[in-house]
Amino acid sequence: MANTAKYALITGGTVGIGYELAKLFAQDKYNLILVARDQTELDTCAGEFRQNYGVDVVTLAKDLFQRQAPFEVYDEVKARGLQVDALVNNAGQGQYGEFIETDINRELDIVQLNIGAYLVLTKSFLKEMVARNEGKILMVSSIGGELPGPLQSVYHATKAFITSFTEAIQNEVKETNVTITKLLPGPTATDFFHKADMEEARMIKEGDLADPAKVAKDGYEALMKGELEIISGLKNKIMVGASKLMPDSMVAENMHKMSKPSEE
């Protein structure tokens, strides 16, 4: 394959929305740099993408809960002499429960993953993109960033940070050919809720979870068009729109009801 082929770096690229995004990049003949914790899962995905799409796949087994890990990702990409043409900040986790009862160390890990890793990777690769006046970044946020989230207070707050941060840097780079796109999914059928211990919540048990392939397609198309934001799913667009017309206290109350354990 010619060296002109582009590379996309995707965090959390072996499962859920990240995996579906990796597939879309590979279909368009982007080579992949996949970042995830589990080397076995990375190897499985890499084999699949090489076989099905004939692209180069670099795997980096990194635990982005660790503060140094995103710096190490950047250093390893540089050491291999690779140029990242598209960065996808996707890896994220949540924690379900009353804030007074949840584990603070788990929450600090979530802040590191959902905010710290996004900051480090964005700064590292955005500098290079701006210098060559070319590149794309996809920030996988959440409609949770637009809504207060009782029983998921830290997760929603991390996504609110990503929303605000992204809007600011979009403005900073608007005179360049670098584009930054914010993807806001709603509840999606991934292992997110299992990791968050949230499978009993009403919105999960009774809700209609989005297909991660559909969410990824929405995000990928918006990224390729250079759009600033895409809310995936009509129901989520309506929910975010309605929330802007209501007092935050009422939005929080509604979210609390939806997040409570489902009545048997």
C-alpha cells in the first residue's frame, strides 16, 4: 500500500461505537491505530480489519485510566513515524449510583479517561494538524453533556466538560482547514451500562437503545463533512431541544426518574 494512505487513531476502538467507527474508516481505506486496554481484543480486531479491508492496523494496549498513558500513545505513534490524519476520542466510562455512595477512586479514573485522555491526545495531535493545516478530530461526547444526570453525576459532568471544551477549540481553529466534530449519542447498545453497573436503570430496561453502527455512521458522516456537531437520533435531538426550554431542576428530576431502577 502506498505511503499516501491516511491513518485514523481511535481510542476504545475494539468495542461499541469505537469499533463501528474503526470499520467505517477501514472501509474508506484509512489505516488504523487502535488504542484499548486488552491486547487480545486488539489482536482480534486488527486481524479482522486487515483481512476484510486490506489496511494496516497498529495496536497500542494502553490503560487510559493512567495519567501517563495518553502521552505514551502519542510518543509511540511518533516513534513509528506515523501521521494521524483523523483522531477519534471515543473511550469513556460512567459510574451509576448516588454520588454519596459511589467510589471516588473509580470516579477519578473516569475523569482521567473521559477528560484527561481527551485533552492530552487532542493537544498532541491538534498541534500537528494545525501546523500542516489539515486534519479531523471526532469528539465522542454524549447528550448527557447537555443534561444534568442524577445517578450518573460525574459521567454527565465529564461530557459537559467535553462539550464546552470542544466548542472553544472549534472556534480557535476556525480559520484553518482542521475540523473538530462533536458526536452526541444517547443511550446506545454497548457494554457502557454493564461497566457502569447500570443495567437495572429504567431507561436501559424499558428504553430503546440506539444501534452503535448507526451512531458511528452519523458521527463518521458528520466528521467527513466537517460539521461542528451531530446529535445522533431524532428522539435525542428532541430531548436536548426540550431540555433547553425547561429549568435545569426539572430536567434533572426527569433524568432522575429515567435513571432509577426499573420497577419489577
